[in-house]
Amino acid sequence: MLPAEVTMVTMKQTGPLEQRSVSFLGFTLEWEHRFEEQLPLYAQIRRSDLVTHLSEHYGDATPGSTILVPLDDIDALHSELTAKNFPYAKPGVDEVPWGREMEIGGFQS
């Protein structure tokens, strides 16, 4: 059996946009780490079983990458996120040959 995957996302800098983005998506911050005060932040966020690492270090992941997350109820998540009226992301659900998908973008700071 394969272990659960952990995704990694590179962020340009931490700050209000990233904090609002995490909150908007319904994640909670589990931990943060810096080797020294001036070095890049590395953090872990979670929503249910989905664990994501966030890193300010440019070498940890490719900026602008896409993460695909299988969902049981895409309509419920779409309703939840749309109701928050987040100004930086307007998710929409699309029909694609492999099913339905929701793209959530607009988090580049």
C-alpha cells in the first residue's frame, strides 16, 4: 500500500494574501519552520486528509504548478468557496472528458 501523498506549493512570500488564501480554502496551519529568522519559511497546512507543504524556497517546487485533488462532492466545495466571496479567486466547475473539475487560481502575490 502506498502512503498518502503530500503536495508542495512554492509561495513568493508569506503575508496577508497567503494567510487569507489558506483560510479561504478551509485549511488549518499545522506547523511552521525556519532554520534561521532570515531564511525561507516552510509550513504544513491541512484540510481533512489533504496535507500540503508551503515553501518560500524557490528550489522546493515549481511556481504556478497545478495540484489535482479528487473530491467526493465538488458541488459542495464550490458552494462553500463561492459563499466566501474571496476577491482573489472565483472558482468555477467545468465539464471535462474525465469528469468535472474546479479550478481555483489567482493566488500569485
